[in-house]
Amino acid sequence: MFKGVASRALGVFALFTVVCGLGYTLVVTGIAQVAFPYQANGSLIKVDDKIVGSELIGQSFEDEDHMWGRIQNVTIVEGEDGGLMAYGAPSNLSPASEEYRQLVDERVEKIRAANPDADMDAVPVDLVTCSGSGLDPEISPDAAEYQVPRLAKATGKSEGEVRDIIAQCTKGRFLGVFGEPTVNVLKVNLMLDGVL
């Protein structure tokens, strides 16, 4: 009796492994490649056939003539072939911890020092905290606006030109209702550099 049950169980296990593990994966991948090829392949931004980044993964910018994004929890290591690999992870620090408070206070000081002409009293929270994933490529329109005077001075563009670039890189609410408007930092920086 046990042999009959065990063989049927193994047969069902093998069937579902093939159907769910292989079949489902191939069907979903195929649909994604046909219906959403740009997104399915990482939403990569290419300039002159060279990949300069992804719309979905944040990059760190901390120089004067680029917009700064959220804090990125990325570790870059050199692979065996000499190529660079990036590993990202969320932070495990509790927002109630003293270490977290110190990190935020340090970041606030750094942001204020870099943006002395900002028109807002408070530093937008997304400039001093990580996202849940630690890889968020976008910031709020307020966080982008906070940096406009610095970007205009550093790039030689007018504040209006910088705001126009930010507007072009701003995505509204999903279906006009869900979520909040966001600004893609990498796209803004590529446009500031005249690359995009």
C-alpha cells in the first residue's frame, strides 16, 4: 500500500514541478517578452548603444552638479573576471535606534551644507532615508525642488531649465489616483549632462 501511495505522490510531485517550475515560468517569461519587452529586460537606459543604468535601480550621486537621490544600500565588488558586481539590500536598522538617528542627523547636515540656497526649511525625508529595498531610483518632487538652486548654480543652467528637466522626468500617480508623483534621479542627471 505504501509503495502505491509513494509512487503516486512522486508522480504528482514530478508533474507539478514541471508544470509550475518550468511551464509557468516559460509562459510568464514569454508573455512578458512579447507584451512588455522593455520592462522585462530591466528597463535599461541606453545611450549610443551603451547601457548607462536602469530606471528601476538607483545609483549614488553626491557631486555638486548632479541631483542626489535616496541613500543606496549597494555594495560593489570585483568579480573573478574583473568585472564589477553590485549587491543591494535593505537596511536592518530600526527607525527607533540611536544609530539610525545619528545616520539621519549626519545626512541632514550633509544635505543642508550642499544646498545652502534651498528654498525649504525642512530637508525632505526621502533625501535622508533609505527606501524599503535600499535601491529606490526615485525621489519626491519636493526633494528634487530642494536641490534646484544648487543644480542651477553648478551646471550653469537657469532654475527654470532645471525645473523643466525635472518635470520631464516626473511620473504622476498610477491611474491618476494611486501612489505619489516621483522623479527619476538617473534620468534627471543624464539630461543635466546632455546625454539623454
